[in-house]
Amino acid sequence: MSKYIHLRRNGVSLLIDAGSTAGALPRIVHYGADLGETPTLENVRPHNENAKWGARLDEPVEPCILPGIEAGYFGVPALEPAHAGHWSLDGVSETSRSVTFRLKAILPRGDVLGLEVEYRLASQGVLASQVRVVSGDADVSNRLRRVASLCLPLSSETIDLVTLGGDWAREFSIARQTLPSGCFTLESRRGRPGHDRYPAVFLGARHFDEMHGEVYAVTLGWSGSHRITVERLREGRVVVQASELLSDDETLGAQYQAPWCYAAFSAQGLNGVLQKLHAFAREELIPPAVAAKPRPVHYNTWEAVYFKHDLETLKGLADRAAGVGAERFVLDDGWFKGRNNDRSSLGDWVVDSTKYPHGLTPLIEHVCKRGLEFGLWVEPEMINPDSDLARAHPDWIRRDGAGLVLQRHQAVLDMGNAEVRAFLLKALDTLLARNDIRYLKWDMNRDVTGGGHHAYVAGVYALIDDLRARHPSVEIETCASGGGRCDYGMLTRSERVWVSDSNDALDRFDIQRNANLLLPPEISGVHVGPQRCHITGRTLGLDLRAHVAMFGHMGLELDLRELGAKESERLGAHIANYKRFRSLIHAGRYWRIEPPDPDHKAVGVSNEAGTEALVLLVRVGSHALGQGSILRIPGLDERAAFSVGAVLPVSRGVEHSLALSLRSGNYLQTGRVLSAVGLELFLPRPETSLLLHIKLQ
Ligand code: DGJ
């Protein structure tokens, strides 16, 4: 066994001291900047091993790959219960891209636990890690409470911490803080990640920003309860850990595989790290259908009709949707037996015969004739007490202690029960077999109260996997009242994420931009909503709404009957732009761009070669109403010359304030000047936007 294991890819090194020294457990010495071909491994950032200081062990203990199973580690243990002192390293297997350690840990009461800890360094330099229980005494699984999927030591320079939280309709708000003393904990106990605690942390040197500074991202690929801790050890190092959080009534089981956890590193700020995560998600996580097929423009019925389904109205909406260029028609909530509001019918997955006396076929045929694919909303995990299913199988409903805690008038099915899953599989299978449905919007509109969270999520995964195996060409969108469940575990099972219920373009611009720290734009669903947002009540123009929707997987979610001919035509022009640019937006490098003033925000996408870019500038505020902003455009080949032009249509006020050369697409500039000096632009009104296309001259 070699003493050091060094994996290198895409400018990133993972260096592990494999513990050949007697008495030492393997430990991660370094994950981050590339160390080069032949580093003197022993001397990588030597620790002050001999530093003597008061009130310390004579030999302070560095975090190993599963800290807490060795004596003298005082940080958060990677196993619960952890025990100090008895362990052995039984073997190591290596490939050029991965390493797996086999360990035995002897827990309190003498339980012997066999574990495998695997690290893979993917081509993008993203680290994937998993811990598996491979053997154990009979009782050990009953006592094991938590296994960290990854325990990553970072340098003492790690100071700033960014997390993503918020609420329904305001997901992915950024919270930035200096690492507190003690231990920072991000936990979800909702049986899903929730709108408020996305399972990821971004960590880095002080003041890292979009373009600069060393940044680490760590995210857990698990769609249930989780715990991420970040702590500074007294000796200086920072340790980040991520685990699934079990409910109090659960045990891990002898075959437990902790969820995969992912880490990324970049010295180029948040953009560097998000671009690596996007590349990784594209190549390793997201189902291949996404790359194989341009993301079709959606028309979703929810905000147009809610529960009021009427065949002729829906056909008319499909006609209008086709007219403006939509490519997929998604029939949202309200189509199944007795579903006239949110108080009843979840569980009864048969078509409502009053609304659809001849089934869904007449609508589907109509939609398909107009050249659109048909998609359907479902919420399989849930049940209304007022439903045939609840009356027939009250025992399938998860109970919370003595009673039933409802959310949106609904309860949760016992997804750990194979009988329940078989019923749901059959119901969904029947729907898909009988109807030409190409797409399912899979919703989940409540938290999972009570215990059994692991069994719940494992059951959901099993059901989706079984359904996908039977219908491999049906795409699935994951939704949980918007973005309540769109972690990297769900990404392996979904072609689209409904990022938020808010169609307010100003809020949505932030929500998308922050969600895209982890989610690539092609799977991030974003819709052009009605002029007056149903959630915030804010009235916003069509150009802004369409521009914001273009930078993801574009859709429409408004009553198209409200649009006049001119507005429909303008919407059609924006959709045509999306189609023109979607291959760039959906495969390129995504950039968070920070204009220097608080009134403006921007995002951009450039292609791999740096020969083309699309940038969206939004004026959000009016602190300095008479002033414009500076837009620096990253990602371009610095030596090349480019032409820059506004993408039409442009809002009237914006057009008047635009240099003639930009209006006509004749503004010529080098990549170097565009990125270092930028463009000076003036959008005279808040809540307006400008889309710029930059191409090789
Ligand atoms: C919540 C989703 O986020 C909405 O888009 C819509 O599908 C409703 N559920 C339907 O009940």
C-alpha cells in the first residue's frame, strides 16, 4: 500500500494519507488546488505537529476520514455513536480516479462495524464520496444513529460561509456569514430538504465573490432530512460534514449506504465552483435525455385555470400556446376524480368523468395535433382524508402520534410500505399506458411529519426508479410546492426542477440565479407568468418576464386569452429567441455577473470556446435613477474581436437609451476590453431588462 494517494483532475487534487504509519487512520490531507505531477507529498502544508500549547493533548489528533473513531478527536464525530479507540484499516483499493478504504470500527458495547469509504474524483474535479456499512454484528444497526457521507477538512483560511434558504415562493435566498465560533449546523427535519434549508454550503477565504477567491461547495445528494455541520477545530482547521438525518425511531440497517455527497473547489470564486458543479451534474447526474433533446417550451395550465378544467377552454389554451411557439402542454392539478379544490381526491388517480367524460384522450389528441407533447401533473406520495383511497386504506396513511397533522388538507402515504408503492406504480403505469403522456410533473406539497424519514425517501426513490424503468422515455419534473425538494439525489431522477412557485420575474430572477449555484439552467424550470403576479401582486412587463424565463428551461404559465394580438406576437418573438439560444444557454458556462451598483443585476452564459455569449442585465432598483451601470462580460476569448448587439424586441424606454451601435449589433470590441472594462449601459426605468448577444466578429 502506498502511503499517499494522490488523485488529480481538472485543476484539482485530492491527497490522502492512506494511513500506512502504524496507528494512523487514513486522512484527507488536501482537497483543492492542483498540487502538480510530483509534489513532495509528505510536505504538503505541514501542520504544526510539534506546536505545544496549553490545554492540548500531547499529540493533537488530525481529523481522519471518519473522525471520532480514534481517541482524542473532539470535533463532531462522523459516526453516532462514535467510540474512541478501537478500529482497524483492513484494506484499500485504488483506481486512477477513486479510492476505497475498508475499515472496522468497534463501537461502544463491543459492536464491530465494517465500513467502506469511497472517494471518486470526477473529470470536473468534483469529489463524490460515500460510506457504506458492509458488515456488522446483529445489533449494531439498531444502535447506529448517523453516518456522515463526507467529512472534509479545509484550511484554516476558510472564513466565509454561504447557505441557501428562504421560504415558499422565495427559495434560494443567500445568507452569508463569517463562520461562527463553535459549530454551525444546517438541518432539515422535514423529511425533505425544504424551501428553507437547501443541503449545501459554500465555504471560502474571506470576501470570496463571484469571480475571485478560493471557494468550496459541499452538497448532499439526499431528498430527505439532513444535517450539515461546519466547525473550526481549536487547532485551526475547518471541518465540514454532511449526513442524512434519521428520525428518532429509525435505525440504519446492516446494508446502509449513506447518500452520496459532493464537493467542488475553485480558486475563481462562485462562478468557478458553480461551473464545475454544472459540468458534473450534466455528465454524471442528470438523466441523459436532457442533453439529447432541446428543452421544449412548456405551457403549464396552473395559473390559467387552477382547478377549473373545461375541455374547450383547455383546447383553446393549447391552440394559443402552439401559436406562440410552445412545445409541451402540461395539464396541472385538477384533472382527477373529484378534484375541484385542494381539499379532496389526492390518491384517486383516475380521470374525473365530469370534466373529462371521454377521458383525457380528446385533449391529448388535440394537443398533439397542435404539435405539442402532453404532460400531466401528479402527486403520488400524498392523500386527502377525503378520497376513495383513504376510505379504502386508512392504514396506508402515515400517522403522527395520536392524530393526523394536515398540511394543505393532505396527509402523507406510507411510502416505506411495499403495498402502497405497488398501488401507486399500478395507478401511474395505467395512466401512462392508456394515454400518450410524455411527461410527469411530480409534485409533493407537504412536509413529512413524524418519523421514518429514511424509509420514506427510500420508498419514493424506489417508486420513481420503478416507474422510470417501465417508461424510460417519460420525463419527470420534480416539484415540492416549488423548490422544496431539488437536491442532487432528486437530480438523478428528474429532467426538470420546478424551482419556485413565484412567477414574479424580479423575485424569480434572484431565485433562479441563486438556484443555479447548484442547478444547471437547462433543468431549472422558469415560466412567463401573468402580468400581475398571483403571489406578490406586482405588475411587470412582458419583456422582463420573458427574459428571466429564457435563462432556464422556459415555460409559460398564464391565461393566454388575456394577451392581445401584439402581446402574443411579442411573446412569440421571445420564445423564438429562447429557441435560437437554448443550445448555448443549456450547455454553456453560466456566469453570475455583479454590476458595481445595487440597482442592477446580471447573468450570462458563454460557450466553451469563448466565442459567443448571451447576457441579461436587469434594472431592479432606482437608488441612482439617472445613472446606468457597467456590465463586464466574462467567459470570452480575450484575444478575439466581437460584435455586441441587443436582442430584439427591446422595451421602448430601453431602446431609446441604447447606443445606436448596440441597437444595430454593430458595436465592436475585443474580449479583453469587454471583460476588463465592460460596457456602460443605461436602463432608465427599474423593472426593465436588456438582453445582449455577443458573437465573434
Ligand atoms: C404546487 C406547485 O408548485 C404548483 O406549480 C402547482 O402544481 C400546484 N402545486 C398544484 O396543486
